[in-house]
Amino acid sequence: MRELRYLFALLVGSKRKYVDPSRAVEILKDAFKSNDSQQQDVSEFTHKLLDWLEDAFQIKAEEERDGEKSKNPMVELFYGRFLAVGVLEGKKFENTEMFGQYPLQVNGFKDLHECLEAAMIEGEIESLHSENSAKSGQEHWFTELPPVLTFELSRFEFNQALGRPEKIHNKLEFPPILYLDRYMHKNREITRIKRDEIKRLKEYLTVLQQRLERYLSYGSGPKRFPLVDVLQYALEFASSKPVCTSPVDDLGASAPASSTLPAQTPPSTIEQQGPSSSDVPSTSPVQRSVIHKPFTQSRIPPDLPMHPAPRHITEEELSVLEGCLHRWRTEVENDTRDLQESISRIHRTIELMYSDKTMVQVPYRLHAVLVHEGQANAGHYWAYIYDHHQNRWMKYNDISVTKSTWEELERDSFGGYRNASAYCLMYINDKEQYLIQEEFNKETGQILVGMDTLPSDLRDYVKEDNKRFEKELEEWDAELAQKAQQEKLLSQIPRAPAPSPAPVQAGEPEYLEQPSRTDISKHLKEDSVQAINKALAEQEDRGPEAIMDTTADNAPAQEAPNQRVVEVAIPDVGTFVIESEEGGYDDEVMLTPNMQGIIMAIGKARNVYDRCGPEAGFFKAIKLEYTRLLKLAQEDPPPECDYRLRHAIVYFIQNQAPKKIIERTLLEQFGDHNLSFDERCRNIMKVAQAKLEMIKPDEVNMEEYERWHQDYRNFRETTMFLMVGLEFFQKKSYMEALLYLIYAYQNNKELLSKGPYRGHDEELISHYRRECLLKLNEHAAALFESGDDQEVNNGLIIMNELIVPCLPLLLVDEMEEKDIVAVEDMRNRWCSYLGQEMEPNLQEKLTDFLPKLLDCSTEIKGFNDPPKLPSYSTHELCERYARIMLSLSRTPADGR
């Protein structure tokens, strides 16, 4: 009892996302443990729980009573009474009984009222009203209804043939407002009268429906048709006029036109009409060949009607027949319409039988619906509870609490739609406002909310738990900070330079305006600024190869002893000769799109460099490179051409990185030691390095700088996961593809949480992740169906190690309807085996496995370490990514 108080108090005031009920559950399991060690169904558990709580409250009430009769809140809230009136072997009896959960049978009924009517009457109801009858039967009449009325829907039945229980998935409707007047003892007499009237109406309704069926399904053979249609067809036949033709005419009319065989007149027609001037050419060989066609030698009558029609009928006979058929059809239509209207009126009368004011005085509002999904021996539970203050339904599914609608409740609870249906309905007395009204402070009159509604001892308990939770958060934050510090220390280990972008702002970087240590003079600095503005438009139309030619022209005339000459072919730039110090040139770095852009920018800045020196050449080149990258960032390329993969700066610009981050990245790019292959590039590199040294510590937040570059590395890694996963998917290696796509989706989701351009198309990754799961599920099901022990085990390994751990990933976001539908399809595939004959060992394995599959917990379970990613150069990554995306666009997938 104490643990339950703590549990409900935490539900009211805890700061945690969810409350762990383990301690209370363990106590309940020990208290309710059965001798046969079999699992109890939810109804047995609920019955025992209510009995246990009733006993606990009764002990407390007896301890606190002061000479007065003790009141048990469990009895006051959940228990009512009914009067059982009946006849047993000719003797009348009346008994008053108490009830908590009222059991109702579902099978054979369409709505809750039909279930209640059947539950309130047992045996022969006529025997209760007659004085001289030996038949047995009884009626139940509510004498006292509880404030909270619980209906237990029996959706399980025992299959004698299979020797096991089975779930009943039939549809059963229930209303938001349930009027119980017709079941009250005080309304017994009027209810009996209405029941007799309904019975009489239903008997008459059955007769009318049988008569209507004779009109709608007329005939004595296996095929039957509506009588009105039969009369209409007869009328159409009688009114048809015979139009005669011959088989040759039919052939000529249906044959395709030909330039070599003109249309011919049938021989019979030629003989009847005789020759004419137009018939003289018919002696030609082509025309004579028609006379010898097989039709001329057949025994088919020469004249056949074009369509069915009477051959011999006089005008008088046709007139009489048409008049009769018209009149009969009108009569049948009127009879059918009258029967349908009578049936509708009776249905309406039955529906409104209990709608008068005297029978709508006991309203109960639906408060909660408990749902079970699965089969008799395995499944998952969740609940819908109505929030009376917000006037909306809420869905409570393990640790997930979400807003819901009546439409979703209907779909999941009525049954008949999938393997989910309500097994318990809780209605509350709509006139007892104390059940839902707010609590008020007696002294201040203010509304009590949250922990203010709790007693002092529970309030203190919740506060202590919240303090523990805050301490756990602090420890967690400290642990994360320690991990971040470790990662930072690891990141400071020398590594290959990351790709770098250009400034996000059009203005010049502030510290770039400062004179560098390699600046020749202040006069040169002023000339540089003027030269930049004058040379912005120069040489923009020159190609990369021409630029590189001019670069080569300005190389030193003599080679230094420690230099070497190298011929380099750079994609999108061309082939050219460079000079490099020994050990100072990295082929891979030189081939990156970043370095290509820098070399092209330096080449285009040649005139400024020659006239104004390295400082001005540096300014010109960095402006050109930034302008180029800014245009790329503003373009809307096709999916296979993602400029973010080629240039980190494009990624930064699109995601609005701080200006200082982009400036420093540009300087590091222009200060790369691989640019030391000729004098002009080497001097501009030195200018950039000098600018980097001038940056003060407070000008650029290096932690933020590192975070942006780490995000870009995560983006490239996510791209690799996606690309490799899609490549495996196209090879139908679904197990390998799934692992890559899982990590691609999770990493991508984390990136997208920071901005819409941080990652890739989430729907694309979600689709292929979902397709992998569906295909693996089908493969595992096929292995299970084979019956072979080894293959069955392999199939269950796939399910347990791949499918089941992935289901929470699909269920965690309930807005992704396609993922939820896919999960339902996979579950239904395995639940379908429950009703099939199979070997006992297969049945045992299925029974052990299904609870794992049907567990709807959204708690993400641990996965293996991420799969190893190969090392790709930027060019190779872009090329492979473009190839896989192009193949997807050629074969679009459903759902994308």
C-alpha cells in the first residue's frame, strides 16, 4: 500500500520523464503469485488488485473510525449493487449482489448496449413474467451504481480443437456517453415494456427483411438478380427491333481496312440484286476470290439479328407486353421502396426507444479505455484517458504520453481493424463533478495543482526524489563534460587539415584589415585596397588551365637545391607543373576541391599580386574564393550534387555559422603548407599564416570553432553511413545495409535537430531503413515457416538481434505513420502463426519470442558498435555519393 502511494505521488509531482514502478510491481507479483506459477491475465490481476486495495483501506478505515461505521474509499468509488430477479425450477427468487468490474461477452454483439442487454438477462425472460411456468431464468437490475463503473470485455475464448485460448478481434462499438437508465431497478417496468416492444419490432423487422430479400435476389437458379432489373431487361428485349445481317457482313464490319482488298458485297446479295454497271469489274481475280470464302459454303442461316430481339411480335402484342412490364416494374419499385422505408423506420424507432427524458437521467461519461494488442498468450497494453480540463484524449503507452483523438481511440479500441482492441472500459458518473473538479485551498481559495494536492508526507517524499534526480543530472552533466574534455584533448592530436570555407559576410574580416608582419609599407597597403576594387572583375572569364599557365610563367627562374619539379593533374583545373620542397607536398590534399579553388583564386589574382604585392594578392584571392563558395551555397543542386561534401565552407554558410568561424577556416585554408609549390602561392600562404598569428584569443571561440568542424566531420560520417547502406541495399545485402542505415538515421536526426541544412533528407533514410526491416522480417518469417531447426533458429536470431532492437527506433516518433504501419505489419505477420497448426517445439519458440516483438516500449536498446567506415578522399566520396543518388533517382522507391 505504501509503495503504491509513493508511485502515484511520483506520477503527480516527479520531474523525471517517467517513473519506474519496479518496487511496487515486485511487491504485487509476490502478493499475487499463484500456486501453478502461470501468468494471470489482466482481468484476474485487476480483480486481485482491487480486492487487495479494498482490504488495505478497510484496515485503515477501522483503525481511524470513532464509533461510526467505517467507509472504504475503494468500495465507495468502484463497487455497486444489482438485484438478481428470476425463476429457478418454477420458484421465484430475488438476491442483491455487489459488483466491481462488470463482465461482458463480446462475441456476437455489435455494440456495448447489446452486450449489456445480454448480460442483464439470462435464460428465458418470458418465465419471469408468467405465473405458471417451470422454466428458469433471471434478470439483473442495477440498484446502486458506483461513481466509477468498469466494464470488463471478455475478448478471449478457448478453442477446443486447438486446446488453447484465442483472441476475439470482432468490432464492438461503445459511446462516449452511456445512459444506464434502462438497466436501473427503478425503471424495471417501463424497461420491460420497451424490451417487449423492441422484440416485437425486431420480429417484424426480420419478416420485412426477408420480403425485401426476395425482391433484391429474384430467381430460382444459383444466380439471382433484383426483380426490378429483371423486368427492365425483359422490357428492353421486347422493345428491341430485329436488324438482320449475315456473317460476312459481320466479318467485313469488324475486319481492319486494307488497301489491297476492297470491301466486297456478299454473294447472296449479288445474286438477289443482279448485275449492275458498277458490278462489272467484279470479274477481276481479286473479287472472284471473295466468292470462294468458306462463308459461302457454311450452313449458317443467311440472315441473323444484330442483337437479341423478338422475331415475331405484333404491334398489339408489343403494346400489351410493354404496358404490363412498365406497370409491374413500377409496382416492384414501389414495393421495394416501401419495404426499405419501413425497415429504416423500425431501425429508427428501436434506436430512439430509450431516448425520452425519463431514460436519459443516468449519464456516464467514458473516462478511460484499456487496450490490448496481440494474441491470447502474448501482447502489449496501453491506455487512453480523457483529460477533462483540456477536453482531449491522452494516450499512455509505457514511458510515452501523447495527445490523441477520438478517431485514433476508435481505430485502436473498437477492434476489427487490426490485432488491437479494448478489454476494459471505465465510465464515470457525469453528474458527480467531484470526480473531475479541481481541488482548492481552503484558506486561500486558490486551485491546487501538482504537489500541492498531495499530503505532507508524500509531498516530502516527492521533493526528496526530485533532489536525487537533480543530483543525478549534475553527475550526468559532469560525466558528459569529462567526456567532452577527453575528446577535446584527443582532437588536439595532429591530424590531416579539415576542409575550410569562406566568410559568411560580404564585408572584410576585421583582423584581415590589420597590417601583417610581411607587409612592405603602409603605402603598399593603401594601394592594395584600391587595386582590389579595380581588379575584382578582371580575368573572371579566364579558364583554369590559362590561369595555371600564367602561374607557371611567374615561377622562379632557378630551382633551389631542395626543391623538385612535379607535374600534377587536378580534376576540374588541369595539368600543370609545380615546384615543391622535398617532403612538403601532399598529393591528396592538392587534389581536394578546397585546394583546387584556392589555386584558381590565386591564379586569378595574378595581376593584383604583380602590381601590388602579396598582401593585395591575398585579399584578391580570398575574395574570389569566398564569392565562388557563396554562389555554390546559394544554388539548389540536384540530390546527387551536394556541394556541402566538397567544401566545408558551403556547409558553414548554409547553416549560418558565425563570421569568425568562417574567417579563421579560410585563413587556415590559405595558410596550408602545400601551397608552397611556387613563389606567388608561397608568399600568399605566408601572408595568411601571418594573419592567423595575429588573431587574438578573445576574437575566435576555439571551442565553438571545434564544435562546428566536428559537426562537419559528423555530417561527412553520416553521409558515408548512408552511402554504404544504400549500396548494400541495392546489392540486397539487407542485414549489412540495416546497420549502416540505422546509424545514418540516428546521426542525421541529431544533426537535423540543430538546423534543417545540417543533415540529409530524413524521409529518404527512414524509407530505406524501413524497407530493410520489412525485407528482413519476411526473410526471417520464411525461415521460420520452413520448419527446419537450423533455419528456424537463424530466423529468430535475425528477429531478436536485428528487428526487435530496431522497433523502438520506429515507434519513438509517433508522427511517422509509415514506420508505425510497418511495425504493425511485421507484428501481424508473426501473430498470424498463432492460429496455425505447428510442431510443439515451434509453438514453444514462437510463444517465447512474441512478447519481445509485441513489446511497444520506446526505450532505445543498445546496439553493437557502429560498423567500420572505409577511408574516402573527398573526390571519391562525392563520386560514389553521386552515383548512388543517381541510381535512386532512376528507380524511385515507394514512399519517397
